[in-house]
Amino acid sequence: MTELEKIKRAKMYMDKLANGINPLDDTVVPDEDIVNQVRLSRCFFFVSDVLRQVIENGGTKPNTVGKNYPKLPLKVSLEQRNRFVYSEIPITASEIAKRVNALVNEENRQKLTYDDISAWLIEIGMLEFTSALDGERTRRPTESGIKNGISIEERTGNAGIYHVVVYNTAAQHFMIDNLDAILAVKHERAEMRGAPWTKEQDDCLIALYEKSLPMSEIAMALKRSISAVRSRLKRLGALDAQ
């Protein structure tokens, strides 16, 4: 295998990981898996784009590699949405996001993630965080979510049996019909990154932390990144106090 072929294979792995696919067996990675964390997903997309530039340059590093060009907000036209391929078999939010991103397929655009979809569904009351038997907090459909085609599916992976949230055809249609609302929440969360904290947000942060909620759940509630939540808690002295 030549060096260029190795680079192409590496890009393929990054593309699959970025879209929540196990590159070794092409199975969908569970939504709760660390691979689907939004920061890792962005990293995979970034590395993939760097590798794309190397491949297009014949296997050598182009001058543009390493420059930080901000991604444009994701926009999906009506024509593009009409080309969305609905699955008769229930699929995960990661797969829905992958199919939406494939409609646009522009490297300079932000990508839709399963976390964006989940955040919107939690906001409208179709998903919620619940405690599993092992004590871990997981996302589960509410009664409203179940009525709209969201369910839990049991699957078997290398680590044994696990449960994943899936969406039937009706739920997929609901998501695409409300894609603008999903993207609006995505944009709002992006705008909150780096924004100053208000006293009300600090109070809410402390209240949620004292309830022993996971950092991921607190971050989603406040539309902040997990690192921003940790940093703010340290600044407020909450982490040091425990």
C-alpha cells in the first residue's frame, strides 16, 4: 500500500467516525458512545478535511493546511430536503444527521450532529435524561416522543447488549419537517460559546451541579460546552468545594 493509499484509508476512517460509524465493521456507534461527542465529531471532520487537502495535493501538505477557516452555518434548501432518503427501518439520530450532511456535502459548512438533534428534542419535550439500572444517565423518549415514532432498541455489540434511541419513518419526517428549528437551536448553542456568564446562569449552573447531574446534561441545559461548564464551576469554586 502506497503512502497516498494509506492517507485515503485514514480519511475514510475519519469520515466514518465523524458520522458515528464504526470504521472496522460499518455498524452504527451507539449515541451514548464517546465517539459521538460533538467535540470529537468536529475534530474528526477537521482531520478529514486536512487529509482531503493532502490527497488533492498528490499526497503532500498544501500551503493552506493548518489555517483556521471558520465554517459557515449549515443551510439545507427545500430541494435538498426533498432528496432526503427515509428509512423504513428505525435509525439513530447519528444516521439522520449523516444523511442530512450528505445532502449538502460542502466542506466549508458546519455539520449536523446527533447532539444537535437530541438538544432540540429535549427542548421540545420529546427526549429526556433518565437514570438507567446501572446508575448512568441516558436519553430516553418521553410519552410525546414515543407518540411521534421515537423508541428504544436493544442491540448487541462487542461489549455486549446495549440500548439505543431510534426513529421510525414518521419520526424522520418530523425531523426533516422541523429542520429549521433544529438548526436554530444549533446556531443558538454555537453563539453561547464564549459568551459571558450572567448571574442567573451562574445560579442555574450551581443549582444543577448540586443536584449531581452529569456535566453533559448541565452543558446541554445551559447550551454550553462541557469544558466551559467545568471551567466556570472551577472559577466559582464549586468543584474545589467537593
